[in-house]
Amino acid sequence: MSIERDLVSPEPEGDERLIEAALRPKRLDEFIGQGRVREQLSLVLESALRRSRPPDHVLMSGGPGLGKTTLAMIIAAELGAPLRMTSGPALERAGDLAAILSTLSEGEVLFVDEIHRMARPAEEMLYLAMEDFRVDIVVGKGPGATSIPLDIAPFTLVGATTRAGLLPAPLRDRFGFTAHMDFYEVDELERVLHRSARLLSVELPPEGAHEIARRSRGTPRIANRLLRRVRDFAEVRVEGVITRDVAAAALNLYEVDAEGLDRLDRAVLDALLRKFGGGPVGLSTLAVAVGEEPETVEVVAEPFLVRQGLLARTPRGRVATASAWMHLGLTPPPDAFGAGVIPGLLDGA
């Protein structure tokens, strides 16, 4: 994976989780953005505290890097409860989940990241645990197998998923509170950057924060990553102050353009426009043209391009929009996808 793609990937890279831990807000009133989710979650937690009962199970959905893990940590902190963390892929067998559930203390918060990737046996055990705070342990095999009921301490499950549509309905229905995390606006990312800059002892004027925020693809994780790279550039090349010009120069060096597109994004658009006349073209053909795997193009590049209104998925294949032609400085043909739309209407779609 290239350094450019690392910069704008919403997934954590290498030891980035350690850096993120230092920048995470610790309480709900410190959390920036997601205003409606914060208000709803505040009511859920306050009500539980007044009743001296664990709150309903919480499901958070949304793209990577938007703060789902941070909110799980905040939920535990607000409740004054311990936090146990695991992930869906780690729960391959029912026994893996039973080992965790049987050792939970009363009121403990269990966070399961990527919960949609949990194995079916563990998932079925979780149904009973969430509803009745009980698990059935099967001892033996075949006709002689015996089911032993085991009571577990009341707990709160916090599940996080980037693919809410893959969650089975029986599991989804057992969550009392569901929150969807939206992408951030530029002004919200500016506030995130100013907070991170204070923690990192970086001098970040408002215009510098704005320049980084507008290239951060609506994702706090990417904003903080770009801030660290711009900080390196500012410390080595200039006096350490991240002005607008310094931020722009640093991000241009790392090939992250003014709209947050990186090398792969522009390669996809360039191939689609210059080699295939704007499409439609199949995913596999497009991937070969840019020298990447189809999954990389579909999962890594396409979501942001579609959200920015630069690319459309149609039954016949991928199609570049009129905005994509203009982004690369080309004149869109009269029949370009979205050519009749008012300029700017597709932005953020």
C-alpha cells in the first residue's frame, strides 16, 4: 500500500492506535461532532445512572475513523464501568464468547468491533446473553450432549459495524439504542484539529486548520493523520507554524489534493475519462487499467468518489460524472452523467 493511500485511508495503520489513544476525548462533553448521537446517548446514559441499571445495548454504525471506538470508551467512562474490548473476527467459536461473558463483572461494558463479522455459533449464543443474561454451555457431543445454563452478570454490549446491512435482523433487534455516525463537516473537523494541535503542542492558525480539514474526507482519523504529516513538514521546512500555505504545500507533496483525492482516486478518474471516455466500464476492466485489484478499487477508492459525486455506479458499469471531468480540468461532453445538474449539486452526494 502506498504512502499516499495510507494518508487518506480511514483504517488505522501500524501503531496509529497508540497515537489515537492520546488524542481521544475521554468524556461525552469533549466529543466533537455527531451532535444528535451525543444528545441521544447522553439521555440513555443519564437515565441508566438514575435507575442504577446497565443501559440498553448500543449499536453504532458508520464508516471507519468516525469515532465508534471512542464513543464505546466514553460510554464506559460515563458509567464508571470497566470496558472489555474484542472484535467480531476474534469470536470464531461459541466458546470464545462464553469465556468472555462468563468473566464479566456486573455493569461491565463489552465492546465488539466489526460485530457483523462474528461467527454464527457465537452470534447465536449472544442472542440469549443480550436478552436474558444467560448462556447455555453444551457439554459432550452427539446424543449424550448436555446443555448447562450459566447465568452471567448484567452487562452492556456496545457493537460497532461499518456494514450495518450485514447484521442479521435477530441481532440488530436486540439493541435498545442504535446510532448512525455521519461524516463530519469541515467546521467540525477544524475543531477536532485545533484540539489535537493543542495536545500535540502544534501551532495551528485557523486558516491552516481549514486547509487540512477540507482535504480530510469528512473523517477525524484522516484529519489527525494529515495534521501529523503537515506538522513534520512544518518543523523541517519552515518555522513550525502551520499556515494555509504550509498545509497546502505539505499535502500537495503527499499528493492529497484540495478535495481530499489521492493518487489512486485520481488514477481511477483519469483511466475512466481518458481511456474509456467516461464509461460505462466494468469494475475489473477499470481495476486492470489502474494496476490494482478490483476489491481495492471498489472498497478503497469508490466510496469516496461516489460520495463526492465524481463517480456513479450503474447497472452497465462505472460512469464518471460531469463533476469528474471538471475536477481533472477537462470539458465534459454534453451527454456526461449529471451534465444537466446545477454545478455543486453533486458535491457530497
